[in-house]
Amino acid sequence: MNFRRDHAVLRILIRQRRAARLAVAAIGGCIALAACGPIQMGAAAIVGGQRITTATLTTQVSDLNRTYHASGGKVQLGFPASQMPQQVLAWLIRFRIGDELASREGIIVTPGDIQRAIAAITAQARQSSSGTSLTDLAVANGLPPDLINSGLGRFEAITNALVARLSGGSSPSSTAAQQAVDQEVSHAQCLAAKSLDIKINPQFGRFDYSQLGIVASANTLSAPGPAASPSASPTASPSATPQFSPSC
């Protein structure tokens, strides 16, 4: 069953661009991570006591960068290309949060659930972005294509299951009811993120719990940021003040 949700994956894709407006290229415009200096413990981040290694991040950034250039200018990034590592790392952390949410809520998703979620997201992308493919939309927002099924689809399927539970198995009948479900889901995600004790290598910035994204370290937030991409969504207004600790 499909549920209308304002907090769905497409909204995350859009708000990813908001976080990019605050982020400063913490690696000096370098996309090849191995050339950007030493990393503490070889970790880009530590989430739930487990590392997201720089090797993993490098592989995913390379996939994103390769697909972007292969588009021949068709895909317009919603962030400066120099920030690909931060964008990809944010997605990897979101997916860890989704897994933790599933564990806390006792949610189990099947391959069929994931494929249905992907099909729904694809349809929404085409409808919401004038026929844009899900792959192009993902790349524009810093998500490597090979993580669409294993990461994005699973994240969405987990969220769908929680929404269905909170909604009693039927779509919310009013805007107020929808907002109430959204708040409950956001709270559950916050608790999951909080329990993971997320630590970001300062080279990449700090984790913003309000956006589930990465922004520059506190001492650089006042530095001039890059101009917003012309392709940024018109609904993507500047982000609120980042939350460097969970509010739940």
C-alpha cells in the first residue's frame, strides 16, 4: 500500500540541497580523498561504534562523479562538485540511521518491499521533476546510483512500514493527521540517530541533525559559502540553524 507522506524520500532529496548551501568545501576542492591528507583511524565517520571508512566513501564518490560526468551536462548538481564527499557521506549516515530505526521498531523489510518503494519513488520523481529519472535526481542530490536500491529503497521501505504502523494501516485522512505522523516519524528518526552517537571526521564537517546532513565545522560557518546551483529547487529556501546535537 502506498502512503502520501510529505517526509518521503523526495523531500529528503530536496532538503539535501538546503544543507549544501551552508556547507563549505572542507577538503579544499579535492574530490580524490586519498590526496586530501591523513584521516584519523581511516574513518570518515563513526556511527554506532562502526566506521564508515574513507575507502568506502572514496568508492561511492567515484561512482557519483563518474555518473555525473557521463550525463554530458544533463544532470545539474544541487551543490558544488567539490562537496561530493560530504553529500555522499551524509547519505551513508542516513542509511545507517534507517537501519537503526528498523532495529528499534522491530521492522523487517523484504526485497519486494524495497522494489515497491523504488517503484513508488521513481513514479514520484517523474511526476515531481518533469519526467526526470530517479537516477538523475539522485545524482543531482549527491546520491551514488549504486546506492539507490540497497540504500535509498531500503530506507524508504523502512519508513513506509513505520508510517503504516503509525497510521493504523490507512493513509492519514487530513493534513493535521499527516503532520502528526510526520512528527512521530521524525522523532523516531531522531532517537535512532541519537543512539548511534554519530561522529564525523572534522575534515568533512559536522553532522546536522535537523537536516540529517553535513555542514562545515562551527568555526567556518560564517565563511562565505558557494553560490546556490541554478538547478536548486525553488522550494529549497536557506536552511534553519544547524542542530549539532539531537533535539529529542
